[in-house]
Amino acid sequence: MLTSRRIYLPPVSLIGPGALQDLKSDLTDLSYQHALLVTDKDLVEYGVAQKVMDVLTAAGVAYTLYDNVQPNPTTSNVNEGLKVLQEKKCDFILTLGGGSPQDCGKAIGILATNGGDIRDYEGIHISKKPSLPIIAVNTTAGTASEVTINYVITDEEKQIKMVMVDKNCLVSIAVNDPELMIGKPASLTAATGMDALTHAIEAYVTKGAYRWTDTLALEAIKLIAESLEDAVKDGNNIEARSKMAWGQFVAGQSFSNAGLGFVHSMAHQLGGVYNMPHGVANAVLLPHVERFNIPQCADKLKDVAAAMGVDTTNMTAQQGAEAAISAIETLSKAVGIPAGLAELGVEKEAIELMAANALKDVCAGGNPLDVTKEDAIAIYEAAM
């Protein structure tokens, strides 16, 4: 049956080698005066932030640097960044990095116009006013936060990740320049790449999926399966980096409009309790959650296998679904993802509480098969 849809996308996206330089003309045309540049210390140290500063300077735009964002951004990061923004009277935000600076910048932008505490905005479409304008320059092929209506902030006190789904956090301009991804460490490339694959697969099987999001998700799966291993093996491979940039870009558009599932619900708990890199958590959990989901979406998982390069012509839906899980595990191993959670320091004693909290996560409702606490415990145990 035909249904009306509301689709959220950034008004402008610049993507491909050299896209950062294309941003100069956009900045020149806009009336912004002073940017809060939200990033992390590694990107400053490695000179990536300087490339963005040079573009701002060339466009005649002043900037103030906030580079204290942690790998899993916290409420403290958000409050610090907001204080700097207010003190310097910045009129827009430029985020630079992977998901952490992007999410932190979105949170700062929401508080700048809506006020309150960032904890007030956990949930779906809570804010009333659009964020302060944000230009998002992405440096990893993973989270796609630069094109989504999602952001995640860690509550240090409760040791949980708060998930915000909010149309008001959508950025004004998204920039994906694979030249900024050149030379990134293999471990980071692997983790962020598997994060993007998880986005695409969960978007394809989620309850909220529809024809447009399905098309994007399958294209993303294909691009990532073709290029991730090459990008990990040779960080200077611009073709592989470009394919990954496109793959995560379309995966982000897919899940931002379709939703995610229980892989993310469980991974958020690992990030909150163990500060585990989000992409690694997703990669370890993905095959186990999708194996649980087979009874509900075997046909779709067979499509995933085909998109990953498996010849599924003579397979049943069940066989195709098992082939998809095998392909995920093979790719994960090939790019160096740890085999299980125990290897990452997860303790069995933490599982019950994480399972209970995962059920409260905003992504849980999108899983194709409803999950109980006992199911969640069993999945965590299987992933150990």
C-alpha cells in the first residue's frame, strides 16, 4: 500500500575528493561571521583541523577551536563546548571528525537555541527549535552523523548512552571528502567501516524500512563489502576511500529515515559501561543479532548476502540468511575486528544490567523481531 513519507536530508551535501575546498564558496556566500570549530585533539595534532581552518580563513570567517571532544562524547564535553560558543558569540558550528565531534556539535547546537540540559532531549523529536546552523565535515567512513537526524551523548553519571532522534539537529551542509580519510589507522578504518555496514543492514531489516531506504541500504552494503578490506589494507587507496565515503553516506540517509535495531541498542550499553568504540561493539554484535532475527527477515538477509557478493541463486531464504551472517563474520575477521566481547574486557557480571538497559534504548523498537530481556542476555553471552 502506498504511504506518505517524511524524508530528512541535509539541504546541501558535498562529497568526493576535493569536497572540502568546494566548501569555501558556500562559506563566502553565507553571512556567518564566527565558527565554533568542534573537533578532537588527534585531528588537530595530525594537521587535519588546519586544513579546515585554512578554508575558513580563505573565506574570511573567524573561528574558535574547541578540541576536547572524547571518543564517546559526554555531557561534560557538550557543556564545555556550549560555554566556549557563548563566550565567543559564535553564530554557527563547524564540526570536524567522525561521529564523536559530529554528535557533540549537534548537542551544542540544540542547547544553544533550546536551552536546558542535554539530558532533557533524550528520545524522539524533543527539541522545539532548530539547532544553531551546523556545517559538518566528516573524516571517517562510519557513523554518517553528518547526514542523519541522530546523535548520541554519554551520561557519565549513569554510564549510559543517550540516543537523540531529532529533526532539529540536521546540519545545513555535510562534507564528505575522502582525501581527509587518507592515512587513517587500519583499526579506525575497520571499526568505522563495520559501523557503516551495521547501519545499512539494520536499516534494511528494520520495521521502519521502505522502498527508498531499502534501495539506499543495499547500495551501501554493496559499496562497503567491495571496498572496506582494501581501505583497511591500504589507507592511501583513494578509490577504496571514496567508495567507503559514498557507502557510509547512503547508509546514513537510509537509517536516518528508516531507523535501526537491536544491534545498536546493545552496542550503546557497551559504549556507556566500557567506553568501547561504537563500531567495534556493532561489529561484534551484528552477526549474533541478525542470527536471532532470521525467523522474521530471512528473505531480506538473503538479499544482504547477495549485496555482499554471495551467489544466492539456488539458496533458500534460510540458507541465504545464514550466508549473510557468514559473510559478515568473514569480513569482520578480515579487517581485524576482535572475535568476541570477552577479548574486549566485557565481564559476564555486567550482562544482565546491560540487557535490561538495551531494552529501553530508542533503537530497540525498530528491530524486526521483538526482544525480551532473556533474549538480550543470550545474545550478549553468544557474543562473548
